Amino acid sequence: MSDLTMSRPEKPRVGLFVTCLVDLMRPSVGFAAVKLLEDAGCIVEAPVQTCCGQPAYNSGDRGTTRDLAQRMIETFQGFDYVVAPSGSCAGMIKKHYPELFEEDPNWRAKADALAVKTYELTSFLVDVLGVTQVDASFEGAVTYHDSCSGLRELGVKSQPRKLLASVKGLTLVEMNDSDVCCGFGGTFAVKYSDISGAIVDAKVKNIEASHAPTLLAGDLGCLMNMAGKLSRDGKPIEVRHVAEILASMTDEPAIGLAKDALRK
């Protein structure tokens, strides 16, 4: 247990890093994150924010990435914790921000301070706040995809499963190779579309073989990539962010479905 965890305030003030994709494509994930954090006793604020810089970083544009990182550091420096419903964005802050400022001691210290208090949503709930149960229900079986950055950079694997185990009516069916990439990888899917397509094709076969009618994950980029492939293949599998299930906020249609396509 880290010193930060041991000394956390009784009602921690959490800065919610909404992320670009959630803001633009799936705001319901942000609202679900707020509900989960508030239910766990946090004071939650979502300050005016910008991109974490991950697309620029993955494209080799370190200058733009540092500019965006500095804005993020200044925006979130006053919070007890920073939480994101995304392993890739949280991983960008936690693992790569310090690397960006190796030759600038002042900004390196600020990046380190932000990194140590930044968490992916389910990891924060379980590892920092000690949440073991959520007040949620969902009737049916789900399968879960472990997104690469959350799993490999932040160690997010058991945490969402612990929380899902407390959801009334839900059965988790593990797919084969749940920890294998879905083929998204941000700009990778654009630069290497043929390879990305082959990877998501294999992933969708494993999703379908689980026979679970709902697919969950913790990163919206991965979810959109898999939902797109499932839709193109005509597979009737609903795709949702894990936060929506944990918060019992499933009024919105599944990812990629029209507003009139709510779950029956």
C-alpha cells in the first residue's frame, strides 16, 4: 500500500479526467464514473480540460505532447486524486508524463506529483478506496476484454472483475485470450489498418465464442473498435463500458446502436 493511499482524506477531492472519447462519443461513461466515485464517498469535480496528448505522443510529436501535458498538470494539480475511466489515458499520465520532462527538473517534479495520484477508475475504487461491492444490477451474461494499456501499464485486471462479481444478476463468462489486443492501439489502427483488422477479427471470434450477449471493457477506444467490427459482421452483441454496468446506468443504447435500439 502506498503512502498516498494510507494518508488519503476521509472525503477525497477527485478530479475526473473525462477523456476525449468519452466527452465526444460516450458522455454516459463520464456520468457513470461520477456516480461510482460519489457513491464511494468522493467529492468529484470535472474541471475544464484538454487532451492528455496521447495521440501526439504515439505519433512522435513530443513538442505538442509536452504542451498538452503542461496544461493537464496545471489543471489537475490541486486535486487529491485524478481518476480516468480509461486505462490508456491514465497510463499516459502515470507512465509517460514523467518521461516527457526528463531534462526539465521543475516540470519533471510536477509530472511526478500528478503521476503518483492518477488512477484508472476501477483500480482507484478497489485499490485506493477499498470498494468491494457496488449497488447495481444487470440481468445476463457478459464477457470482458482487458485493454492493453490498463493491463500492461497499470495492472488493471482483477479490479473490474471484483466489482462485476457484486452486480446482481450478472454472470461473467471469460473469453479466450481476454488479455490479447483488440487491434485498436489509437493511431496504430489508422497507420496499419490491415494488421489492425486481422487482430480485431480474431478478437471478435473469441467474443462470439463466449456466447455472452454483452461485451465490456474499460477503454472506449477498444470498445468502439470492437463494436464496429461486431456491427459490420452483423453480430447481435451489445458493447458497453464497464462503468455503465457498475453504476446501473444502461438507459443509453449500447455503443454503436441507434437511440431507438435500447436493450429489450
